[in-house]
Amino acid sequence: MKNSNEKARSSVKAKKGRQTISLCMIVRNEEQMLPRCLSSAAGLVDEIIIVDTGSTDRTIEVANSYGAQVHIFSWNGDFSAARNHALLKASCPWVLVLDADDELIWQDCKKIELLAAGLDMYACSIINVLGTPLFYHRLSHPQPRLFKKSVISGYSGMIHEQLIYQEGVKIGLAPFKIIHHGYTKQVIDSREKSKRNIEILTKQLKAEPENPFVRYNLAVEKAQQGRLADACLELESLVHQGSAVGEGLFPELIRKHIFNLTTLEEYDKALTMVNLGRSRYPDYTDLVFAEAKIRYLTGDCFGALRLFKQCLEMGESPGHYCTNLGVGGCLSLHMIGDIYAAAGDYVAAVKHYVLALKSYQEDLTPLLNMATALAQGTGAADFSTEFKRYCQVPREYHGLIAQALLERGEHQAARSLLDSFSNLGFEDEYYLALVDFAKGDVQSCKIRLEALAKRANGENLRSIAAQLCICCWIAEDWEGAKQYLTNLEPDIQLFTVYSRVHSLLTGVTPKQAVTPTEPLALKDDFITVSYPMRQFFLYGKFALAIQVLHSVAWDNTDRIVQAAQMLLKLGLYQWAVEFLTRCDRWDNIEINFLYGKALLGCNRPGPAAKTFETLIAKQPGFLPAYSGIIWSKLALGCELLRPNPVGEFYEQKREHWLRTGYLI
């Protein structure tokens, strides 16, 4: 009797004289992902080589069911070593390399033509699916995945391994693509990929301290963990090395650095990188898109609009670049829609949102923004009719749309949408309760939620109980809130946060003096606390809100900034001024900046201008993140305060800021 490996080898030998392909893979605990990958390669490959590095699930059983040759490899923390072991076992002249979380899309190409094209190697577009379900976006980069075994020496690098091949190898872009599912949020979280990658990269960096590829990947992993400042320092150092980094890596290095700087609001530095990149790579649409995004974020919406339209004219970046798919299509269309919506041109906004959705359906953000624009541009009574006229979406998405409308203050439009349903589901009734809450009818909201709670369980019950706690807190029904807290116990974080908030609020009334208390020691829970806090503010329960606000943000600069930003977003400028004054953190640049914005919101341009002038005097170089914004805000403050020699220019600017939402 022959074992499965011997049978597979016999099958390949029977095809001697033909151009054949070995699929080489390294796997570990991939019983969920592996079937999709192997099924996608069926019909193209003639041999499957699986190197297992220590699976404890059904991975080997799954591999055997597809006729794979399975080889056990003792994991030593080196991906290249495992990858090279698989290459040694391959018997075909051509090799295709896939990961278990890959999906090969090749049906539009012919194998015979592919292998007889006179090339030695194909660089394939690897399309990484990022984000969460319904909000996926895609990042594509080229990578050699199909090659003649005779022209390569193997792989090097402990992680993010690179193929080593001979000089003069003929390389072409593959007519197929690979969808990589390993970077969705749920996969990253479940496997702790970033932690593992940093450990391996740090080890490799000790052996190769000047390796730019290792340093780059380490910076990327740091950014993935939220350590953007550290990542930017490393990327800045690599940019200064210029061509020494390698022409294949340099454009992606610049793109990633611009993204991180923009996230940190280091806009001036980001624009410097954009100019460097565009001078070297004029056909790289991603860099034009990056500049357009920066212009938009800093209030230059007209400049942004021009650049986003330029992206549409350029189309997607060429395949040899790492690119965000959609910069030449749906992403730019979406941003153009946002600009028109901010300017109040809802017809143009909806038009571009619809075009963005038609271009790509896996990200529903344009749909939610379109619903908001329609709500703002039509009467609430006409919303559901207008929405259905522009866009026919599956029924299961309507709850998501209603939620987005509620979060954006469009509760009448949400009610219009929900009332248009012939049969209300559980989720619809929950959102109707939230509509009642948004309208100020706490009692009706509570009645609806209590009825739902009787037939809810699991996560649904916890969501209902959390909202009921807030209803009781607003009504100052402390005993009622205490009763609903018990339903939150299965979610330890939520139960802990809400229990501490409840303890803090017990006995507090609006007439009591509000004084700072000890922090709640909720290190990473500001987002959880901010939801009930927002509701307190919106219901005029300022004493309760400020009590919680000081308790979670009093002793932590980052949370002070988050809290101030929340107050500004809610339009509570006076509360922001008082909160920041009490915090007494005037050594922090961002807090000073937010304080100036809050003063402007209170229509106090004189003190605002003085705040900005003092800040700039203290920090001549200042943070590039705020320089342009502060000067423009300062100019506006001065223009409102007194006549200005160039008042006409500033008046035009002021109208532009008001129209685009840039001016608070």
C-alpha cells in the first residue's frame, strides 16, 4: 500500500514531460483557512507540498483530504527555513507559493500560456483585505509567487521572507491575483500576529542592525500596535538613507510614512514627504490621494477637491507599487462626496457616494454618509422615500443605517426609515427605542427596552441593559440602574466601567457642587465611558457628566485631550473651556490648541487669538501638526476682533471655513 505522499508523487511522475507546478505552503493550525486556499488552487497546480510547523488541530487531516504531501518541520522561529524546506520537497519545474489565508484568483488565465510565455518568474498582486466586515478596504502589493525552481536560491529573512534569485531573471506581472485574508481585524486579534512579528523582527535586527527591510517591517508592526511616534522616527531615518534602502522598498516607505504622519496630524512633515515622493514617482496615485487627504483635513477643501478629481483621472496606481485599491476610484469618489456634503451640496454629494458604492460594495461607509447627506438635504418625512430612490440595499443593512443616523444626530430620518418597514425585527425595535431616547423621551425608550429585554439574551441583552442603565441614571433612578447592572456581568469590562460610574453617581444631584475626584483607574476604557457621558451632556445633566468626565480624565493628558475633543464635537464650547481650565495642563501644546478652539466656539476671538499668539511665541518652531491651522484660526480671531488691512481675504476664508465645517 502507498501512503498519501507516495501516491501524490506517482501522480506527478505520470505527467513527466509537461510543464507542471508544485504548490508549496507552510502551515500551522489552519483548519479553518486551508480548505478555501487549496480549493482555489485546484486545477492549476499538479502537486501540493504542505510543511506543517506544529499544528494541534485538524490541519494535517484537511491537507491529506486534498491529496497533499505533508511534511513535519520543527518550528525554529524562522519562516525562511520552513519555506526552504518546502522548496526542497517540490518535484515540479515551477513552484507556486501560497499561505493558508490566501485565495488564488486565476480562472481568467490559461496555464499553458502562462508557463510558455518565456518568463522565469511572475510577480503577483497580493490584495490584503483589511478592516472589519462591511467596512473592508484593500491594499495591494506585488510579490514573486510563481517561479521556476531552477532560477532561485531560496528564501532569506526570519519573517516577511524574501525570495533570492539569479541576476538576469525574466520577471513579468502575473495575470492572476491572490486575495490575502490574514490582515482582517478579527484574524490579527485572534492570532496576536503583531506581537509575534515584533519578537521575530527584534531578534533578526540584532543579527542585522542595518538591514533596511527589517527596520521598515519593525516600524510597520509598531504602527500596527498604535506606536506611531516610534514608527515615524524609524521611517524618517530610513527616508534619509534614500536609494540605499532599495528602489523596490522606497515608494512604499514614503507612502507608509505619509500615512503615519497624517494620522499624527503632522501635516507639514507629511506634505514634505508627499513632495519628495511625487517628484520621484509622478504616476503613483496614492501620493496624490495622500496630499488631497491632507488638504481636506487642514481645511483646504477646494485644493482637496481638485486633487481627488486628479486621482480619478490618473486611475489606480500601476501594479508595481504598493497601493490602496480605490485611490483612483471609490476612495476618491467617497472623499469628493464628503466635500460636497460639508459644503451643503447634497445632490452632488449623494451622486458621488452612489458612484463610490457601485465601484466597491465591501465598504459601506459611503452608504452611511449618503444616508446622512440625504437626511440633511431632505425633510425627515421624505427621507425613506428619497433613500430608496437612490439606493436599493439589502434589508439587513437598514439597522446599520439607522444606527449611523442616530449617532450623527439625524433621529427623525432614522425614525422615517424604521417606520417604512412592514415588519419590524428585534434590531429595528431596539433602534426605535434609541430614537425615542434621542428625542428626549426617556420613559418611552425605557418601556420599549424593557419589553425587548424579556426576549433578549447574550450580547443583545447586555446592549439593552447598558442603555437602560443610562436611562435610569438620567432619571436619577439609582436603584433601577443597579438592577440592570447585573445583566452586564458576563462582559467584565463593561460591567466594571458601568459599576464604577454608578458608584460615582450615586447620590449626586445637579445642585451639588462638582469637584474633581480620584481617577477611576480605567486605563483603556475612556471610549466605553464616553458614551453615557455624551448622553448626560445632551440631556443637560451637566453635573453628572462633569463628575464622570473629571473622574476618568483628570489625571491623564491623553484622556483630557479626548474629553476636550468630545466636548468640542458636541458644540459644548463653554464646558470645554471650563474643563480645560480646571485641568491646568498649560504645558501641553495640544491642550492649549484645543483651549483656543473652545474660546473661538464661545465667540471670544480676542482671548483665542491671544492663546494662539502666546503658544506660537513659546514654540517658535511649533508642531507642524498645527502650524497652518493655528495661523488660520489666529487670523480669523484677529479679523473678527478688529478691522484688518486684508479683511476681504479673511472674510472669504471665514465663509469657506463655515461652509466646509472647518470652522467650529
